[in-house]
Amino acid sequence: MKKILFLLFLLPVIPLSAKLSIEKVEPPNWWVGMKWNTVQIMVYGEELQNLQASFDNSAIKVNKIHEVENTDYAFIDVSIPQDLEAGNYRLTLKSGKDKAWVGFPVLDRGNNSNNHKGFSNQDIVYLITPDRFANGNPSNDRELDVAEFNPGDPASRHGGDIQGMIDHLDYVKDLGFTAIWPNPLLENNQKGAYHGYAWTDLYKVDKRFGTNTLFKKFVQEAHANGIKIIFDHINNHIGIGHPWMQNLPQEDWINGTVENHFNDKHHMITMRDPHRAESTMEEFKTFWFVDAMPDVNQNNPFVSKYYIQNSIWWIEYSGVDGIREDTYPYGFQEHSTNWAKAIKEEYPNFTIVGETWLLEPTFLATFQDIPGDETEGTYLESLMDFPLMHTLRDFIKGTADMYEIYMSYAMDFVYPNPDNLMVMMDNHDESRALFIAKGNDSRVKIALQLVMTTRGIPQLLYGTEINMIGGSSHVLLRQDFPGGFPYHKRSAFHAEGRTSDEQQMHTYVKKLITLRKKHNALADGKFIHYPPEWSNRNLYVYFKIKDGEKIMGIVNASDSEMNVDLKPFHECIGKSTVLENLFTNVKTKIGKDPLIINAESATLFLLK
């Protein structure tokens, strides 16, 4: 097949009359050989009524034209043959004597085995807020109508971008992370949206972050460095600045109106509540997070198909390996299931992790798909483990002990696959662990060891590795990474630019990651733990076992050192005679040498 070179977003849109016109189409192109080969093209224009539609290649079939009350929009269902030759085709619309056409490329998919690999408990995820990580291209800082560039204001844009992430892939790789999850990168052309969660164009990277082409380069260069990319996606809402809000395609395109909509109805338990009033379910599914983020109506079939195709388009275009789905439970479940199913059918190895901010494991577990279950499930292999996160945070704050952490892990029986849960102690929405620890990193290190070595897919927020503290609010916790911006006087991306506190945490995090990657038992070995005694709720002991390798983790959360008696753990210790400390390489003879664990510390031992 011939290779077609083109500029996706500079294709000609030619009106042949003053009446019927086409502004653009979404998706802007498709690919040959996709399982999703019946595409619904959303047409933006004027006087889109009484339409006839055709392509300049009769092999591309127009199945149906959907006209809606707002004649600035139409939806056209087309079938793309599996054996179609790739090319830049022309979609022509006619209405009476009026005619307009638009280019619609159908591309070769290529064959890049580095793409769409998914992620698992073999990975360690580095979460980045792009605006606050690194500014690799200051020339784009003031792009778009609402630039809001003011590095001195925590609530404004600071200039971080995709080029900044590309420039520091070596830093992420050197630490040992195998995946990056950047907060959303698509256009947010409105005030207060540096975070990325208020999309105003679903097919375009925000110009202040870069371009679609640069995002694709970021994915390619990350893959070349052995790093996967997780795309932060939002089915639930858009930004108030989206052009749709000035001219809705249909009256029910969103839930409610700007003047009349539900607010603050975060009652997720209504989804499973057998006693609920149905009105509470409607309120939960249709409320707006904030007035600046309208809730889209996925019960509208055109909306649902638009979002499914948009996700497939970005996956195919960019080569990303997984999706983190924002506010997963808030959307209509039928759409969410169909959306995830379509993605998994197109990309079987792809992974979707749902942001399911639920604190009850029995409730959270209902959203994880059961491996091998032939019934229609959620198609979500992975969920974010917020119950464990909040227990870890209570421990860090000093309001929970190790028994409560033990109980959190003991609840794993409710999950179809606890090894596929994404585990963390903070994120971009919760104040940093070191902030709630009031600067004392001892308990933070304990939590880090548990995140890295028990079960699940570890996720760390950027800057954790250099003891970033942040503040209590969203805007304060999302600090600028030292050295990522032109006005910074030092760079924590390099050892010589770090303070002693930053360097010791950096060394600790890198060591944990190195150990996890070296010892497979830590990543996906069998997890066995022992309940802390009632008389000593500060001692927690667990084992990871795989292929004959045994590793013991010990946590002493008390404020004094402990001489640990190993007799209660004889079942897992078995015939081992020596413990080797994986941090210090010091060996201890079991039953002969005392095993002293320092106050407020955690360590790992290889059993020999």
C-alpha cells in the first residue's frame, strides 16, 4: 500500500455554495484494518439538512445519515473495508443544489510492537502534573485565548509542557519507573484549568503543552526508553469553554443546563444501594462536578459513540499503552462498559484503570472485572485502591496503626484480582504524604515500602522521590519540580542540585524500585502476612514468595527499636537459616543473632 503523507488538521474544507458548508469533521481520520470499522463521522458546519453523502471511493459505504434539530451538525455512519487502500479520501455532502466536501484520510496502521502494551504489577508508575514538571518550550506559554500564564500564582499556569517531559525521560528512566501517567494534555481553553480536566477540544493537545505530533513523539521516545505511557481520559465531563456549550449539537448533549443543573451529589453508594430512591441515582449520574465542568450525557447514543471513537483514535494515533479513566463511577454504566469493551476488543493487551474514589473495598470491588468471566462486566482489569491509600495516609498522620493496615490487605478477598489494583499513598488530588507527615519522612518511607513491595501496581506522584512537601490544597500540592523552569536557580533533576534531604529520599526510592525489579517475588510473588499482636500493634511482618525466592518485610512503627522474635513466622521461614538485609547486605543467623529493627522503619530480608 502506498504511504500517504498529509497534515491532519490542515486538510481543505471546500464549500461550493454560500449555504451548505462544512467546518470540520470528527474524528479527523481513521485507519485501515480496524475492528471498529463502522465509523460515525460528526460533521460541523451550516445548513446540514436534507443531506446526501458520498465518498470519492465507492468502497467506503455511507450507511446512514443522521440529521438533528440543530442544523449546524450531522452524523454520518460509514463503513471502511478491511482491504481499502490507504489514502486521503473526500467526503461530499449535497443538499439540493448545494454541495461541500472535506478530506477524510484513511491511513495505514503501521506495525509498531512497542505500542499498546498495557501495564501490570510488573510496572511502577510515575504520575506527573505536566504544567508543574518542566517547561521545555517557553515560547508556547502564552498560547490560546485564555493563557493564564503566571508562575507566581499557584492557581495559574506555570509553563510545564510535553517537551519538558521529553527532556527528562532520562531522569524517570534512571529512577527505574516503567510507566508515566501525565494528567490530561488535551486543550483546556478556559480559566483555572491548568490541571487539564476541563477539555475544550477532544481531538487536540493544548497548545501550551505542545501539539498532537509532539505528544506522539513523547510516546515514541518514552517507549524507546522502556517507559509506557498512560493516557488520562475523561468520559464524564467537559470544560465550560468547549464550543459545544455555545451551540449544543442536541438539547440532551449535556445533563442539565448552565442555569439549571445538579451540584455536589457525590453519593456513589446509590449505585449499589438496594433502598435508594431512583431520583438520587439520577442526581448522582447527572450532576456537575463544578459549574466550570458540564456533565456530558452518555445516554445520548451520539455522545456515547463520539467518546468511544475519540478514545480509540487517540490510542491508535499516539500508541499509548493504557488509560486512567477519570471519575469512572460517575458516568452511565452502559456507556462505560461499551466504551471499555470496544477498546479491549481493538487492543487486547491494553489496560484501563478506573479512578473509583471509594473507601469501602466491598463497594470498590464491584467495578473490577472478573478474569475469564463470560458475562458482561466492566472490562476494567484495574482500579485505584483508595481504601488502602486512605489507611496508609491515616498511618502517616499517626491516626492508624499497623493492625489497620493489616486489615486493609485482609479485605483483598473481595477483589477479583488485588494484584491489579493501583496502589499509592497520595496523588495529584490529595496533599502530599510528607505534608501530612509534617515533614517527618520516617512513616512516609514505611508507606513507600508497603506500596512497592506488597501487592498491586505502585504509583508515585512526581517529586515524592525528592521529599516534596507541598500544601493542603490542590494548587499547593502540585508544586513546580525544582530545576524544571527557567527561573529556578537549582535543579533537583541532578544530584548536585539536590539538598541532603532530597538526595537521601531519592536514594531510598531508587533502591526500592531497584529491589522490586531485581526480585520478582516483590512484584508478583505470593503475599502472606501476619496480624500484629494486640499487645504490639506496631509490628507488621509479611512475606513475598515466588519460584523458591522468599523475602520478608518487617515494619516497626513504634518509636523505639524492636528485637523481633521470628518464631511466630516459622511457617514461612521454613528451613531458611540466614536473613540478608536487602538494604545493607548485613546477614543475620536465624535463631542465633538478635534481629533488631530500628524505630519507625521498614526493611526487607532475603531468606537463605
